[in-house]
Amino acid sequence: TQVRKDLAAIGVRGYPRIGYRAVDASSRIREVLGFDVRKKGIIVGAGRLGGALASYPGFGAYGLEIVAIFDTDDSKVGSSIGQHPVVTLDKLEQVISDEHVGLAVLAVPAVAAPALAERVVAAGVRAIWNFAPTRFAVPEGVRIRHEQISVGLAELSYHLK
């Protein structure tokens, strides 16, 4: 009953004694979640984690296009990770503005994350996916998701007990 109500709330109609057309339900759910709207993002940090995230081919299925990766390491700047250029951090605000970037992925050391979050928000980013092992606040209207790898490990450890 609850699933039927939830699907009806987003405009998916079923057929009595038959159910729902999976294609219609899936398409409408993707639309409601915004997966069909193209969004531009950046990755800050071209280290192991940033490089792994940049190489992930599945972001497009969720409407995310990574337009650049930023780093302070001169040996990485000017190279590419996958199809993505590694750009000097000095151009962060310019790329965010020019490309209309809405999402920043932070894959940087904990000490650098708060200041970088401030910079990307000031430049116009409205969502941050934080992989740095620290928490920080962002202004109202900006959405942040803190990924805590240690929390995931603790959960799995509990289930292995």
C-alpha cells in the first residue's frame, strides 16, 4: 500500500491486478531524483582517492559530468586522469564560474578541506561531497554529504562480529 501511494505521489499509475510498467516507474523515479538533468562537478584532489573517483565511469548515469580535477602538485597539473584535465588550484574559482559547476567533490587532507569548501561555496557551488576525514559547516542553502570511511568500516566490523 505504501509503495503504491509513494508511486502515485510522483505520478506513476499502475494497473489493477497487473502492477506497474517498470520502464514508466523507473523513468519517472529518475526524473524526480534529477538523474536526467545534467549537472557539472569538479574534484578537488588528484591523489589516490581523487584519481579513483575521477576514473569512475558511473557518474553519468546520475547526471553528473566531471569537468576538471584540481591539485596543487605541479607534477600532476597539466596531465589527465581518464578524460579529465588536472588543473592548478589557482584556477578553481574561474572554472567553477565558467563551467557553471554545482557540485564539488573534496578528496583532500582534513586540514585543507574547510578552506577549500569556503572557496568553492564562494565561487557558486551549492553541493559538496566531502571525502576528507573531517567535518565542517557550510552556509544555509548549500548541501554537504560527509563520507566517513571509518564509519562504514565500523558498520561492517560490527556485522562480522
